[in-house]
Amino acid sequence: MEGSPDINTVLTNSLSPDASLRNAAEQQLIQASEQNFPQYLLTLVQALANENAEGHIRAAAGIALKNSFSAREFATQTRLQAKWLQQTDRETKTRVKQLSLETLASSNAQAGQATAQVVAAIAAIELPRDQWPELMPSLVRNVSEGTPHQKQASLTTIGFVCESQDQDLRNSLIAHSNAILTAVVQGARKEETNLEVRLAAITALGDSLEFVGNNFKHEGERNYIMQVVCEATQAEDSRIQQGAFGCLNRIMALYYDTMRFYMEKALFGLTILGMKSDDEDVAKLAVEFWSTVCEEEIAIEDDNANADSSEQMRPFYNFSRVATNEVVPVLLALLTKQDEDASDDEYNISRAAYQCLQLYSQSVGAAIIPPVIQFVEANLRHEDWHHRDAAVSAFGAIMDGPEEKVLDSIVKSGMQPLIAMMDDPSIHVRDSTAYALGRITETCAESIDPQQHLDPLIHSLFNGLMNNPKMAASCCWALMNIAERFAGDTDAAQNVLTPYFKQSVENLMTITGRMDTEASVRTAAYEVLNTFVRACAVESLPIVAELSEHTMKRLEETVPMQSQVVSVEDKIILEDMQTSLCTVIQAIIERVDKEIAPQGDRIMSVLLPLLQSVSGKSSVPEAAFTTISSLANAMEEDFVKYMEAFAPFLYNALGNQEEPSLCSMAIGLVSDITRSMGERSQPWCDQFMNYLLNNLRSAALANQFKPAILQCFGDIAGAIGGHFETYLSIVAQVLQQAATITASAEGSYEMFDYVITLREGIMDAWGGIIGAMKAGNKTAALQPFVPSIFEMLNVIANDSNRSEPLMRSAMGVIGDLADAYPNGQLSDAFRQDWVTALIKETRSNREFQPRTIETARWAREQVKRQTGGTMGVMQQT
């Protein structure tokens, strides 16, 4: 590979559409890299710098060179960077960097672009280590004195460096902010006649804004930056306009506090003008500017509402409210720019305007209503479907913002016309109407009059669901909201849904049973069915019983299909159907509760063959387990009759560390089953404990599993009482070891959360164990471990890193311990001041739920008995 023709051939082949040639070339590059890494780098950089070579070959050399010390995957990137740092001699490094910087001046655009990536990749390694000090001055000099090609490539390099997500590099760039800003602002000025240079500069400026915070603090520098960006919004080249509006979005998000002067003098008018641009990409970015304004002001209002003092409050300028009457009409006009051929996930100007209108509504509240209602009234009957569609969309968009009492009369008067729009000739209008109804039923459901609105509303939504797949998702969403809104008391003989329940179930069973129903529509319809089942009143339970029979029959029919599936797509569709049917059965169980017992045999006779038939990596076992969990909760100790047949499936899932979500589900199911069956679960507990302890020690499972396993120990103990003594010694050892895990002050938020959750698991475990030992008259066996329990409680008392569930569990453990030793055996431990303080702190915390405070009061009473009521301080609390 040392000869130029050889490397050119290899690089040409690495771009070949012929897979065999391409793969062979890639292997040659890998081998050369492994045989002599420094020589490999020199060969590539020479090919990149070779002005006599074709552009595509030079680009291929640059890509290969960049890939020698850069990768998307973190571990690979670390390994490659180590090769540059440790396996590359200084002379080679210097030569690679020198030739790369020289190649930025190449007149070949492909070579310049590739070199920018190479330089950025090396910068990511060296700048955080205070190496390559001449890089930024060189790039600034290139922009100031270089040829147009050199300017563009150097600015592109700065952009690539600044857009990196490497935190060490991002931190190091702050020290280079002056150099970065000098280069990009110089290139972005309107005096720069080369449009490609100006575009590269404005792009790099957008990427660098996060690192120039110190410059933004200085009014003179800030003014100059803002002048350059504002002038760029008026450039003749729309690409530069887009870059400029992108910069304004970032500036508003990063430096809102400094924007008041610029909003009044320029940004207000420039962005409204930009929103009206004929170039859709420019208009979208100008719309997004106001979305950013609204997001910032929503966040600031939230922060200020939660501030402890005026010093913590951020400046709030109400930009969005001041501009409402100018910005909102433009957004409404843009809603009429729909593209009827756009796909559902295509982000175009009308969708950008819709999102901005939603945010505007949240930001300004009731101020959004007058211009929107005026627009709706003017366009709801328009002959052009674009205007009718915009009208219903606008009405739905403002439902999440103004207070419900303000919207109440508007919704009440608007429901009938809106429901009528579900029969509009345009499918686009009908689809938008269904979505608007979904928004209304979610955010303003109290404004729906069941006497006046419910019958036509439900009828129109089912009509849309059954007759047009495009509308189905929105119709299902609205129907679920309606069911949740009008569910009422489950013990009531009737509710407002009762007259519609039978027909609704029939409709849903029809659409889910049709062969031509799209898979996504079928899944959504089953979710609606679940919601209606949970919402039904007592009078509708016979219909639920009938539904149960039909659902189990359908699920039975899917089991033999498992072996007939050929394609991956068919497998996914079948498993989605099986999962949905399981969730329907689960909803039925949860609704009828203990009344499900006569159907238990039939349910398990369906679910066990299903578990037997499904292949690995399937979502079906999780759905089946969730349903079985609900059945166990409903049947309680009577569930024992299914355990012999079901236990092998549960053991298999508990031991399946290759599928963590299934293993996690199984751990939760052990808790559910043991709690439900009580002492009758004892024959299976040896196996449960073996699997749980094995999972606890496993390196394959993440730490996040440990709290649930510890909690499961507590549930098993609570179920089998004194029989838990068999496991007490080893579990106590595990809990003592877990109690030693702490988060350092410099630790991540994730580590703090994990430690809290782990301590919740420890407390839950001890709570179950203490109760079990007391119930089995075996508190003597527990006594050796009591000091370590108090040590853990003391750690919690002295650590401000807590949660309400942790405090509630800790109160439970304190009370349980005092209750377990009623003769004052632990009185000295309970007389410690920190115990008193911990109980008092929990009991007096007004932010805690009543059950937490009640648990603390109960703990206080138990401690009083333990200490004989002699603690003056305790009695005063």
C-alpha cells in the first residue's frame, strides 16, 4: 500500500458498487492499519493531499483517515483514539496534522470537505488534552487571509468541531471561544461576497453558539453577533437565510435573558417576515423561532413559580403575549398550506405552524382565543378544504393552554359543528376533526355534555374508526378519553356509557375480527375495548362475560397459527394480536375481580399453551404473564391449583437473563403470586429464592434489577411467615452488602436515583422479613441482624438524598421493629435522638401523602411503647 497507484486503486475499490471489490478493499485497509498504523496514516494523508488525484479518491482517503480515530460507538472511539495517542509517533502526528491543514486550501471541494472531517476528528482527541494549540489560530488566519476554498473548508472544520457531542471536547472549546467567534463572524458578514463561504460561516456559528456564552455577556460583542445574524436573514441565498434563522432559534434558547433589546428592534419584524417567505424551509425555521420563544417562556414561568426567593427568578419578558396579535394570524394562515400528498410523518410548514400554535396556546393562555375563534368562524364553512381543515386543526390546537373554565363555553358551542365535520367530503378534514376531538376529550372532557353531545360523538367516532384507517388512531384516542371521562363508580348499576356499551363492544369486536383491518388499527381498537371494559357499570357485566368467552376463543385459535407463520411480518402481526387479546382478558379480570374465579381454568388453559408455542424474543410472554398476574391477584390462594403447570414457565423466565424485560416481569410476578397465595406459595419458594439470588449476583443483569429483587424477598417473607427463617441468614447478608452502596457527591443523577431505589428495596425487604419473623414467633432469629437494620436507618437519616417511598418504608421498618419486640428489648436503640428526629421530620412534612404521614404516626406510637413512653422529647413531638 505504500505506492501511490496501489492506494489509489484500493481507495477507488472501497467506493465500488461491487460488494466483492468493496469488501476486499475494506479488508486491505484494515490489514494495513493493523500492520503499521503510523505508515497507514501517512499513506492516507498523502493521498488526501495529492492535488493530482481525482476528488473522489481524495475523499475516500479522508474518510478512511477520519475513521482511523473516530467512531460512533463509544468503546470503539476510545480504542481508536488510544491508537493515535499511544501508537503514533510525534513525527507522524505532526506530518498528518500539517498536511491536513494544508489540504484545507485545496481547490477540490470533495478533498476540502473530507479534510474538514479529519481535522475535526483529530481536534476531538487533542483539544481536550491541551494539544494542537496552533489549530484555532490557523483556522482563524485561513478565514481572514485564505482563498475562498480555504475559507469555506476552515469554517466547515470549525462547524464539525463545534457540533461534536463529546463532552470533554465541548468543555475545552470554551477556552477557544474568541478564536471561533472571530472566524465565524468574519465569514458570516454581509461583506463576504462568496456565498459558499458565508453559508459555511453561518452554519459554523450555529454550531458554536453554546460555547460563546462569555462573549454574549459583553454588549458590544453581542451586538455585533446579532447584527451579523439579522443581516443574514435578509441574504439573497435562501440557504444562508435558513442558517440565520437557525442561529436565532439557538440564540433565543441559550440567551433569552439578553434578547429584550433585539426583539424590540429587529427580531419581531424579521421573524414575521421570515414566516411569510416563499421558501418553505426558511418559513419553517422562522416559525420555529416562535416555538422556541414559547418553550422558553413556559419553562421560565414554571421555574419562577417554583423559585424559593426573588433572587432565583429569571427575567421574563412576555415576548409571546406581546406578539400574539401579529404572530398568531400568520400561523393560522400557514395552517392552510397543507400538502394533501404529504405522508403522516412529513414535517412541512402547516405542521410547523400547528406545533407552534399549540405552544403559543400553552404560553399565552386565554389570549390565544380571540384570533383563533375569529379564524375558525371565518373558515369552518369555506369551500376550500384547506381552510376547513385549518379551522378544525386550530380549534383543537388551543385546547391545552387556557384554563378549562375559560374554554368551557367555547367547547360547548363548538362541539356540534365539530362533530358535523366528521362527515366532511374531505378525508383530510375528517382526519383533522377526529384529532381535534381527541384533544378536546383529553383536555376539556368536563365540557362535554353527555345528554347533548355523547350520542352523536360516539356514533361519529365509531363511524370514522370502522370506515377509514387514516382516521382510526385519532378516533380510538378520543373514544378512550370518553370512556375514562364517563366511567364513574364501578359499583354503580349504570353510568352514562351504559346505553352505548353493548354496541361499542360489538363494533370493536367487528373491526378487530375483520381480515382487512390494518394491524395498527386492530391494536388501537383492542386498546379502546380494554378502556371500555374497565369503565363499564354493573349492568354491563353480562356483556363483559360474553366478551370474555369470545376473546378466549379468538386467542385459542391463534395458537396453531404460530407454527404456520412464514414471514417475519406475519409473525409480528400474529404476536401483536395475541398480545392485544391477552390485554383484553387482563382488563376483564381487573374489572370483575374475584368473580373471575369460575373462568380461571379456561383462562389458564388458553395462556399455558400460548406460552408453550411462542418462540424466543417474543412480546407475547410478557403480556401473558401480566394477565396471569392479574388472575393471581383476583383468585388469591386459590391460584395454587395452577402452580404446578405454570411454575416451569415462571422459572424459565426468571432464569432468562438474555431477555431482561421478561426476567424483570417474572420477578414482579413472583411478588404478585406469593402475595396472593400466602403460605400456599411455600413449596415453590426454594426455586424462587435460588433464581432471585442468582440474578442478584449476575453480571448480565443491570443494577436496576436489584431493588425489585430485594423487594421480592420482602414479599416472599410476608407470604410464608416464619418459614422464611430458612433464607434469613443469606438474605440478611445480601441486604447488609447492599446497604454499603452509596453515591458520591460528584456522582451522576442516575447513581443518586439508583441508591434511593436500592434503599427502598432494602427497607421493603426488611419490612417483610420483620413481619414474617414476628408472625412465626421467630424474632429471636432476627435479633442478630437488628443492629445492621438500625445502621441502615441511620444512613438514611443522615443523607438528604431521599424519596417519599423510602421515608414511608423506613417508618414502616421502625414501627415493625418496635412492634416485633414489645418488651422493650430495643429501647436503647429507639432512644437515639436521630430516630426521634427522623420520625418527626417525616410526620411533619406537608408535601408527603396522608398514608406516609399516618405510617410515621404509627411508628411514633410503636416507639413510645418500646421506650415505655419515657422519652420527653418523643412525647412532645
